[in-house]
Amino acid sequence: MKKRIGILGSGMVGKALALGFAKHGYAVQVGTDSEEKQTHLRQELPPSVQVSTFSEAASFGEIVVLAVKGVAAESLIGRLYREGHLHHKTILDATNPIAIDQPIEEGVLPYFTRCNESLMERLQKTAPEANFVKCFSCVGAHLMVNPQFETKPTMFICGNHDQAKNDAIHILEEFGWDYEDCGSAIAARAIEPLAMLWCIPGFRKNQWMHAFKWLKEK
Ligand SMILES: NC(=O)c1ccc[n+]([C@@H]2O[C@H](COP(=O)([O-])OP(=O)(O)OC[C@H]3O[C@@H](n4cnc5c(N)ncnc54)[C@H](OP(=O)(O)O)[C@@H]3O)[C@@H](O)[C@H]2O)c1
């Protein structure tokens, strides 16, 4: 199993996954281009987690985690791909296409994508020789690593590359998740909106401690 993880993003997801990967014995480098955030990250994260720029983290990772604001994802991926840091790598894509210039109405997040497209498909087109897998997008950062529910919750994944999905599945199993492989990248059209649904009880009732479970008849 690939053991070097580069995390793009200094927010809640980047930090939660950095701690999770470190706990599970991976070598982790978290990237942000903000020097101020690098300083904060070095204070907040254990010394075993390295902190660097986006380019350095992408270059370091055998597997790369994308955890930046959805509106910033395409331009960042385009740049890192042109720099040659992403070719043939598994990219675990936790992003959601949340619009930042529209209000949240009755707990429903506004998206900048339409129903018949997804952010991950755009990213896959931007970086055709990187292997995107939608993963970790439909649950809060605080529940991504070994969440404590009565049963294992389900993470919905999709992507065009089978080995990349196997990488994601291996990590999900270590992190205490069941998974449902929804097929190729086009299925991100269905998976990304799950984050809208997941957030509704949060915004309406301040309830954030839930996850999806895919029930199957025996
Ligand atoms: N929060 C959650 O619980 C959660 C759960 C599931 C999925 N997600 C998704 O995961 C992603 C990360 O979420 P988050 O809450 O951890 O953090 P966030 O606040 O959505 O994003 C923070 C990161 O985005 C980067 N960023 C913002 N604008 C940028 C730009 N113009 N160019 C490059 N980078 C930019 C920031 O870079 P700097 O470090 O340079 O400031 C920072 O690293 C989002 O797409 C979100 O929808 C979030």
C-alpha cells in the first residue's frame, strides 16, 4: 500500500485527515500556500505531520487528498497538473462545489454546478492523467476517521480508475467505513449533492453527528 499522503488544504478536512493518516502510520505532508496558515498548522498538528506548500505536498504524496474550497479546486488542480505533480496518482477528492456568493436557504447549500455535471468530472478533465476518486465528500470532517456509530457508515465513492478506487477502499476500511462503489466519475453528479443533504440537519437544527448508511437486503 502507498504510504505517502499529500494533503491539499489547511481547513477542517485537511487537518482531520492529516491526523487520521498519521494515526494509521502514513507519512503525511499538508500543503497550503499561505505562510500564516503554515505557521498555524505547525503549531496545531503533531511534529510527525510535515507542512509545506501545495506543490510540495502534491509532489510528496503517492496519494493526494484534495481538500480545498470547491471554487478553488479547478485552478489549483490545473496548476499542480501542469507542474507535473499529479500524473498517474490517486487523488482522493473530498471537495464539494459550494457556491460562495449565494445564501444558504433553509439549510440547503447552494452549488455552482448543475444536476447533469459535477466538480469531479471537471477536475478529471482538467487533469486527465490523474486518477480522481470521490471520497469523504458526504460527511463532516469530524467524522471522517474511525467514527463511532452503532454500525459502520457508508462512504460513496466513484472514479474512472480501478486501482485508485482500490486505494480509496483500503483507506476507508482502515478509517472504519463501509463503501459503495457507484461507478465511474459521472456518478459524482449523485454523490456531491449528498453533502447538501448531510448539512441540512446541521444548519436547521445544529445536528452534525450523522452519516449515511446504505442498507442492502440479505
Ligand atoms: N468541512 C467539512 O466538514 C467538509 C466535509 C466534507 C467535504 N468538505 C469539502 O472539503 C473541502 C475543504 O473543506 P474545509 O472545510 O476543510 O475547508 P474550506 O474552508 O472549504 O477550504 C479551505 C482550503 O481551501 C483553500 N482555498 C480557498 N480559496 C483558495 C484559492 N483561491 N486557491 C487555493 N486554495 C484556496 C484554502 O487555502 P489556504 O490554506 O491557502 O487558505 C484552504 O486550504 C471543501 O471543498 C468542502 O466542501 C468539507
